[in-house]
Amino acid sequence: MSDTALPGSKNPAARNLFAALQLDTRLLGMIGAFIVLCLVFNVFTDGRFLTPRNIFNLTIQTVSVAIMATGMVFVIVTRHIDLSVGSLLATVAAIMAVVQTDILPPILGLGHPAIWIIAIIAGIAAGVLIGAFQGWMIGYLSIPAFIVTLGGLLVWRNVAWFITSGQTIGPLDDTFTMIGGIGGTMGETASWIFGFLAVAATLWLQIASRRRKASHGFPVKPVWAEVTMGVVTTVAILGFVAILNAYDIPTARLKRIFAASGETLPEGLTMGYGIPYSVLLLIIITVVMTVVARRTRLGRYIFATGGNPDAAELSGINTRFLTVKVFALMGGLAALAGAVAAARLGFSTNDIGTLDELRVIAAAVIGGTALAGGIGTIYGAILGALIMQSLQSGMAMVGVDAPLQNMVVGTVLVLAVLVDIIYRKRTGD
């Protein structure tokens, strides 16, 4: 995708600036739209939308959809679709809930430290197997992905019902629920340490990328452009950490935390939540999936297959087995998303993950993944998920009824696809 100029820009200075910075103009447009969206909702909610508390809640609400959106990018890039992810999430969440409440406690004892680990492993294994099975039907039996996953949408939702006998399963293991968000955070100090390490890693990667390009004779950005991007990245990372640290733990909860360790809360002491473990998990998954997309043979094969399936097969890529891999990965990510969703609730409910398949697909498409295949980014899908959640949360805070919220989200999805089509026609991608 061409990222070196603002399409149609009549301002040579702006064109030269963006060309020097080598910025993805589509991504900039999305960021701009997200900022405008936040500012509008902040006005209509009398300043409540951009408070540290709401931003904290917004991040943990986005995680499960964002995790699955990273996998949906690969699915759509390979010219497929997965309508079953919401139902699959429900099935693996039910499996994890039953494992840690009914199966393991009689064997290991209630509260055993290994329960939550075994439960997550069981859920991931189930998700990968189900995803691989669907991928096998698509790749080797040549059944269209739309049909296979539409069937999966109906099948796995009801498999989850049978696993739980239609009941809400819980409460879940205390350690397990920590990955859900507000019940498990890094705290202020650890969050700052993570933030500075993230800044250091980002700057190092920026420098290493510049050196690698220069060593191979590729053009590099001007030094001022590199410094500008480094400053922007640093401010963004540390600003995000500062906002999450600014959300203070309520005094009553803080007193209980100190009391649990046999201490008394000092007068006037306040502590921030910091980065939730679920957000940390999303960051790790984002980095891993980005590396897979850009630096591995699997990623190259996925994008090559999406760009031209016939040419990819003629070049020796086993596109059938690749389809199995992509859907197995999608299943594993749905399992991780299911763990986060169930942990955030503290229970596994029958309606968990309902309509998540539409939110995940919308996040990927709004984030720039082309339905025609071959084009998509992980960071775009994450931003798309954040835009979707911000839109829904903002409308809920304003008092918009749920039916109208869904109408707005549907309209935004259609407009996003239209904008993507127009953009690619103008840039020649």
C-alpha cells in the first residue's frame, strides 16, 4: 500500500512532510477520526468520556474483540471469513469455566495454583482444534468459509449451552479472573517500568530498521523525521501509561488490599491501577502477530496467498494447509479472548461473545483489511476495535438506545468499506 503522500493533497509542503515521515495516510485518517470521535463524545458527556476511569474501562472492554481482530486480519487477507468466532469464544469459555469449577477442584483441591493454568491450556487446545477442523473443511473439502463458519456460528453456540447445561458457571478461580482487567493490574511502578522499556524497545527497533535499510542501499528518512517519530512514539506510550496510572484505586478497595496483607492504609495514600493484565496480554499478542505478519515465512505466505492464490499455489505454497493454520490460529486467539471475557465477568454466561463475530470483522475492515484479500495490518485492526468500542461506549454514555447503537455501528461499517474502496482506487492499491 502506498503510504508516502496524501492522496489528492494540494499542499506541496504537507505532501513533502508526509513523504519524509513515510506515514501511512490511511492510518492517520483513522487516528484523526478516532480523536474527533472522542472529543465529540467528551463534549456530549460533559467531560466524562476522556476521564482516566473511562479510558481505563474502554481499554479492558476492547481487549477480547481486539485479540480476535488480529487473527481475523489473517483470515480476511487469505480471502476467507470467520463468522463463528463469537460462538467459538462461548464454547472455549464454557470449557475453561467447567474445567476450573467442576473437573479440577475434586482432583487438585479448591484453589490449587495450577487450576487456572490448566484451564487456559484446555481452552486454547480446544480453540485450536476447532479452528483447525473448520480450516480443514475449507481448505481440503473446498467448502466455502462463509458456509463452514456460518454453520459453526450455530453449532458452537449450542455446544457451549450443552457444556454448561444452560447455566451460568462460576465464580471462576481468583487468579484466572485477574486477566480480565480491573481485578488484575500491574500497579503504578510496574506500569512505568513497562512504559520506559517499551519506549526503549521501540526506539531501538527504529534505529535498527534505519541501519538495516541503509546497509542494503534503501532510502531512509531524514534524521529530523526519525527524531520526530521517536518523540511522538515516546509521548504516546508514556502518555497512555500516565492516563492509566491516573485512575486511582477507590479508598475502600485500597483498605481491603492493605488489610489482606495485615497492614493499615496510611492516611492520604492513593494508588493508581496502572496497566491491566488483559491490556498487557493484548500488547504481547499485537507484537507477536505483527512479527508473524512481517518477519516470518508464514506471514509472507499468508499475504502472498491473499494477493494471488493461484500464483501462490504455483510457486509451491501449500495453500490448503495454510488455510488450516490460519483458522487454527484464529481458534487459539478466540480462546485467549474467551479467557479475558470470562475473567472480566467472573463467570461464563450463555450469552458471552454474542455478536462478537460482527464486531471482530468490523474492527478488521475498519482497520484497513481489504475484503478482496492480500492487504491488512495488525495495528489497524487494533485501532478499528478501539474505534468500535469507543463508538458503542460513547453512545451508551450519551443514552442512545441499544437498537440505534447497532444501526450506527452497521452504518459505520458500510461507510468504512466505501472509504476503503475509494482510497484504494485513488492510490492505485
